[in-house]
Amino acid sequence: MEKKRQTNEDILREFIRKIIYEKLCKRGYNYIASRKRKGEKHNPFLTARAVKVCKGQMRGTDKKQKKDFRPGKGKKRSAQGRKPNIVKND
């Protein structure tokens, strides 16, 4: 029983296959279905918008936007919380 040695190329191919065949979330599939019912043809742009719905960057057919936990513009997240505002008087 010989173990098959995986080369870097094989590992990379497997990784790319996993990314390519990743499936959409339920809200993304619902978005595509509703757009098709409204007469839009299936194309890469429609799928790209469905991916945005899954990521929470766009509203879906339920008119709700998935909560995005990334910080907004100008806001920084810190593990320690907010730093105290200390003014030194010399």
C-alpha cells in the first residue's frame, strides 16, 4: 500500500476546485429565481449579484440586508475596547 505523494500542483488544483464549486446560500438562490420570474436572463452578472446578497452587501428578495459584522468607515475595532482619554498636566 503506497501512499500517493501530492505535489504542490495537485494541492492547488484541489483548492481551486473547492472554490469553483462552492454553492450559493438559500437567499442567493431565491434572488436568482425571483429575477428570472421577472424576465431577466441567467448571466454572470445575475450570479455576481446573488453572491453579493449572500455576503450581505446587497438586499435580497426579502428586502432585508444580512447583517455585516465588518466595522464601518472610520471605525476601528480593538480587542481592548476604547482607549482612555488621558491628558497629562505638567
